[in-house]
Amino acid sequence: MKVLFEKKGPLAYVTINRPERLNACDFETYGLLADIWIEFRDDPALRVAIFTGAGERAFCAGSDIKSNYVEQGGQDPPKSPYSVMFDLYKPIIAAINGHANGGGLEQALACDIRVAAEHAQFGLGEVRLGWLPGGGGTQRLPRLVPLGRALEMLYTGKRIGAGQALRLGLVDYVVPMSGLIAQCEEIAAEICKSAPLAVARIKRAALRGLDLPLAEGLRLERELYRQLQSTEDAREGARAFAEKRAPRWKGR
């Protein structure tokens, strides 16, 4: 199977499983990822996803150029995970276990939190093929790191290491490979203590707000706040706080 999907309680583990190709994605792999993200989105029992690649060499080396663009005549994949991830309001944590290049880096950029192994490498090398990053790289990278550094990576295709990625804010943690998944699970466990409806609306407010003038973003925030105040979970949170106990979230 080119993509592995495992459910453990509230956590989903999504693994690109093509280590012999540095987890590069052919059209079938992209389609499987799109289907898995839809399943994750629609399963109320799943709260957080941990997204990684098989082995220790690569998270994802991008698109499988020979398969996708030589054999398929330069066509785009019929199903893309990027569009699903764009409207997915559950948290996704990227466990970057090696190279994250091209479409691999773009998939990591579409995640909410990025944890990198110490040997990870990052780059958008499409410009060296005469292309541009078409999975969100030209839009997400300049929103995440200083504009000049983003443009340098986009213009040159130059790769950077995990330490530099951390300094730029491209990743949030750098850890030894042996502790990569454990660090992601620790973050996920903390998220799962929070109300699921609140987490989803916070993600929507924060990400959609980036594209809005401040006044419109504040109106969106207020509307989502009002929606939450009418939920059972909001009432349960207040009761649990008053009773000094852990809340029992129902997701409604």
C-alpha cells in the first residue's frame, strides 16, 4: 500500500509508504492521500493526524517526476490532497523524517504544526525544472518565513537544513529522529484535551483571518465565538472548570 492509514483512539497516523522512491508521490499516491484526508475529516472520533513518510530518509521528495510528468504527459493528478487539506479544520502535525522537497514541502506547509528530525532537509526545487511550485508553495512559504528568504528558496531551489528551518520559523521543533513521533504524539495529546469544536473553529478563524483585513477577521472570530457559546461542549467546559475536574467533550 502506497499510503498507510492507522487509527489509534483519537489519533490518525498517515504515512506515505514509498521509501524506495524517497516517498515521492505518483498520481495514485496523491489520490490515496486525498481520500484519506476526507476520511479523517469526516470521522468524528479522530481529533488529530500525524503525517509522516516511511523510513528515515525522506518525509516526501515531492512528485514522482518520471511517473507523473513523463508517463502522464505533464497532466496534473486527477485527485489532489492539497484542496482537501485547505478546507480541513482538524489539526495535522507533520513529522518530517528526512527530505521534504517540492510537493513534499508543500504538503508539510499545509499542515498546522511541523516537527523535524535533525537530519531533515527542505527545498522547493521546481524552478530548476522550469516549473513553479503548484501545491501552495508560492503562497504558504512567504506567509510563514521572512519574504526575502522565501523568495530566495523559490528563485534558487536551494535546500536548507533543519536548524535553519527552525530559525526561520519553517518548522516548530527539531528533535532527534528517535523522538520524532513521540514529540508529535505529545503535542497531539495536549490538543486532545481541548474541545474539538473549539479547536476546529480556532483553526478556521486563524487561517481564514490571514486573508482578511483585520476588521473582517475580527467579525469572523466573533461569529465563530457566538456559534460555540450555544454548544453543549461550551456549557460542559464551564461546569468542569467550576467543579475542578477534566471536561468530558461530546463534540456537540
